[in-house]
Amino acid sequence: MLSSHFRFEEDFMAAHGYPKMAEHKAAHEKLLGQARKLNGGRAAQPDAIRRFWRGVESDLNDDADYLAYLNDIHAELTARLRSE
């Protein structure tokens, strides 16, 4: 599920010219690697899940830039709809 979400997000960023796509994609790869290590073929333990999410939170250092990028797209689309 995480991989599917990242693929959707990366396709969206590519289609709309997100300027920090390479960095964002590298963070996705790092998180996917951590997620793959979580269970090692068995059920993930709660402490492993907590460590993973702490890692996710610490790696999301460009959220503000990404949200600003999405807000700009929203504003542009809204302006286009209002002008039609």
C-alpha cells in the first residue's frame, strides 16, 4: 500500500513539475527500504512499527515545500475554473 501511494505521488509530481522530485523520491526509497526491513517475513512488532513511524516523521523535512506546491496547483486550477 505504501509503495502504491508513493508511485501515485511520484507520477503526480512528474506530471506537474515538482521541483524537488529527486529528493522526494529518494526519501520514498529510504522509507520503503525501512518498511521492508520491518517484519523480515513475520508479523511486525509494535515497537518496530513505532520506530518506523519515528523515522518517517524525521524524514519528512520538505512537507512545507510540498504542501505549498500543492496549494499553488490548487490556486491555479481554481483560477482557471473561475475564468471559464
